[in-house]
Amino acid sequence: MFPAASLLTTLLLALSIAASPVEVRNSPVTLPIARRLNTSGGAINLVQHDQSRAAALKNFKGDSTLSRRTGSITVTNDAVSYIADVGVGSPATTYYLIVDTGSSNTWVGADTAYVKTSTSVDTNEPVAVDYGSGSFSGTEYTDTVTLGSGLTITAQSIGVAATSTGFTGVDGILGIGPLILTEGTLTDEPDTTIPTVTDNLYSQGIISEIVVGISFEPTTTESDANGELTFGGVDATKYTGTLAYTPLTTTEPASYYWGINESITYGTTTILAETAGIVDTGTTLILLASNAYSEYQSATGATLDRTTGLLRITTTQYSALKDLNFVVGSNTYTLTPNAQIWPRSLNTYIGGTTSYIYLVVSDLGTPSGEGLDFINGYTFLERFYAVFDTTHSQVGFATTAYTDATTN
């Protein structure tokens, strides 16, 4: 017997169109998310956090050798995150989990301890993941997981952390990346994958397609409930115009993630020829291969701010700033000058000066041609609606009411 949500599934399936995820309006398969700056450890070093994460992402080889665990990457506290309130157990304990498209394990216990209930089943399997910007190790359980208002998954695999680093102020991660990223994380069964939350929503008949739609909005406050996850389809109220899709890249290592091919222009000048990279909610900034980053810095006239690690421009340079264009297939997604700068009201949280203007484009740390040459982090995603579609092996983007906003 499928859950009560199967009626919704039937309706959504009837409405679906080939190669296009179904639309969901005011559906119980939506989960609010909130952006939060982690200020518990003082000023945030965005660049250090994102570059450490990028190095770990590039180290994953898609096999069971646990190659992502290099042990040599600096661990930093999570900087800026989108947080979902997720219930685990029956009765449920609420955990505040980072929404991460760049990993696929869901786990708890970094801050709030795991509470065992009648639905908790210890698999006795050790589990561990290194994110570059943090890590956890512990034991894999299965338990009841509740997303949003009553959306319940039974026997969901979750990690229970015995130790964790880099996750101060949050309880763990809600992993919504591709299934392959879980391979090798069960240390006694290196060839085994772990069904993700999205996989189990589908297999239990709660959603009709393995699709997640994500809506973020720019914010100028330290914490703001300004996002939404939609499981099983897309929320047409969150975007404008038409969703356009691009196939997942086949270039490794970007192909292990939500990887796409794109080129980038600053104004009319190409600074990164078409290449593979990823779309990642767990990365704050927009990271470009070092050669493209250098071209962007030169074109904008920006100087490196030693305190924050970010590029800094003057008000005169800001006035002259050109659009930064992300060309994906036949579609162009433009970050306006305002979308290229860090929210000025939040400068002090990143160790910056109130009157300065900082850019959100930073250095990936490696040259182009290595199979993962850019990361479109959530400073990109705050301006565009995104769809992560496993069923059709594609990623979709659409403009929103905030694409051209001047909030920063």
C-alpha cells in the first residue's frame, strides 16, 4: 500500500510531459529552507571554505577506493548554508541539516545528538565522508525521516555521527546529489551505494520522478527563511519565463555530480571556453578555473583583498561592471553587476569593511582542462531557479523575480 501521497503521485504522473519534470503548486512535497551565516567562530572565510570543498570534490574518482579522503585538505567551519528542518524518528526529533547537492549521504549528530526511537534500526555499518570543508564518521542507521509538513519516508538510511568536524551550529547534511556519491562511504562495503532521500521518495511511491526543484532568493540579513525544495517536480510559482534544460556532462569528474557544460563571458569577452563544471548548493561563491579568474580580475580591475580573500572593487569600478554571462547550450543566464557582489550589509560577517564592495567570483585554485573547471555556487542559484533531474539526466534553469534584483 503506497502512502497517502500516492494520489498526488498519480495526478502528477498524468500531467507529466516527456523530458520535462511535472509542476507542483502548493504541494506537500515542498520543504522550506533558510539561509544562515555561521558566525559562531567569528568572521567567515568564504574563499578558504569553498576552495577546500572544491579540492575534495575534484578528488572523487567514482570508484570504491575512497579517493576523496585525501586527509591533506584544511578543514574549516561551514560558512554560509541553506538549512532544512528535518524530522528523524517517531516521535521525530528535528535536526537542522545543510541542503547539499554536492553530496548524497544524509546524516545527523554534529550538534544535536541522535535520539533513538522505536523506528531506529542500527545497521552496524561504519560510515564516513570527507567534504574537504568538513567530515563525519559514525554508524549507518535506518529510520523514519519527515520532510516538511508530514512528508514521511520509512526506513531511510542515515548516518549517525560519532565524530564530525567543520559543522558547528548545524546538525548534519541532507544530501541530494547523485547516488554514486554514496559509493565507498560504508567503509566495510566499499562497492555499496546508499539510497538517497530522493531515491526513497520515488521508490516508496511518494513522488513520480526523481527530481528536485530549488528556489533560493537573495537576502541581506544574517538568517532568512527564503528558500524552498520541491521534491518530485518543480514549483512554477517560483520562476518566470520557461525552464530550459541541459544534459548532464559526461566529462569526469564533473559527471559524478550535477555537472553541466557551459562557457562564461564577461560582457562580450569569453573568459572561459565551453567546459565542464558543476552546480552546487554547498559552495557559496562562483569559482572559476584560475586562468578564467585571472581574466575576470583583469577585466574588472579588481584587487585581491587580503583580509577576506575576495576580489574588491571601487564604487567607480562597480559603476563600470559588465554582465557576467553563463552560456548553457543555447541559453544565457546573466549575473548583473549587482548579482556579482557580496551583500554589502553582510560585509562584516566575512571579516570585511562596511564601505567596501566585494565580488562573489573567486579562484577555483586549478587551471581549466581538468574536468571540473567551474562551480556555480548558491550566489548563482539565488538568481535562478534550478531543477536537478535524475529521471531525465539533466539540469534546468529559469529566471526568477530576483534575477535582476538590486538587493546587494
